[in-house]
Amino acid sequence: MDPMLLAATGLFLAAVAFMVAEVFLPSMGLLGAACVAALAGSVWCAFRSGPVAGWGFTAAAVVGMPSLLVALLRVLPRTRLGRRYLLHGPEGPLEGTASGAGRHLGLVGREGRTATDLRPAGIAVFGRERVDVVSEGLPVGKGQDVVVDRVEGNRVVVRPVRRAEGGAGPG
């Protein structure tokens, strides 16, 4: 067997080993650079052996190495080592995120009072709870009574309360 083809195969296997090590070991890219250098040497040695071997190793480097990297990154979180080293997201709904927005559904139809001016967003108080709210478009002054019209995701939409008794209006 051609010694250059043996060298190309050895360098290619070294590149695979460097890539696997790069995924599992923190090396700040040194193992990745060694992988690229080994691949370049492998392709060079393969072309010295002949054009068919050279193009075969080039195709293996261009198609096989990225495929190996994707496969390793998909398998890593399922391994014991990967579960130990990788960060995991929170388990339950977070306060103040869209996933925790369902807690405002009970406010629909409740009356409260604005703690700030709503232009159109601001804060309203319902019982003892301060809630970020949005008016239906018109500004609402501080201290006015509002009612929750609807909840859209994490948006609580309010409208001013219209009292029938006093003719609400300026003057």
C-alpha cells in the first residue's frame, strides 16, 4: 500500500479524534485547529498519492466532518457526560415571562385603579397586586378606575370604568 495513502488515512483518523475531543473537552479551539490542520495534511497526502484518493479524502472532509460534528452535538446532551456539563433550562413557568402569563387570566372583568398614567401602558392595582397594563389606545389618568377587558398573552388590556351616575366628563 502507498505510504502517502497510509499517512492520509492516519491524519484523517487523527482529525476525527481531534473533533471528538473538541466536542467533549474545553480547549478554546486548539483541538479544532488541530483537526483542521490534520484534515489539510490528510487531503495533501491523499493528493500526493493520486487524484482519485485526493478527491475522495476531500469529499470525506467536506461532507463527513460536518456530519460527524452535527451527530456529536446531537448525541452529547443524551450522554451522562453531556448531562453533567451542559446547562439546562428552568423546569417550571417563569415569573414575568410569556409562560407565566396565564396567572393574569383571572383578572378579566375585575376592577382596579391606575397607579400611573396609562399612555397607553402603565401600572394598575387590583386588590394588592400591581400589574403592568395597556389601555385600549386612549390615555387614562392616574387614580382612575379601570376594568380588565381581556388578557392577550402577557398583555393585560384595560378600559376606563364608565359610571352611569355622575355623567363622566370634564367640568
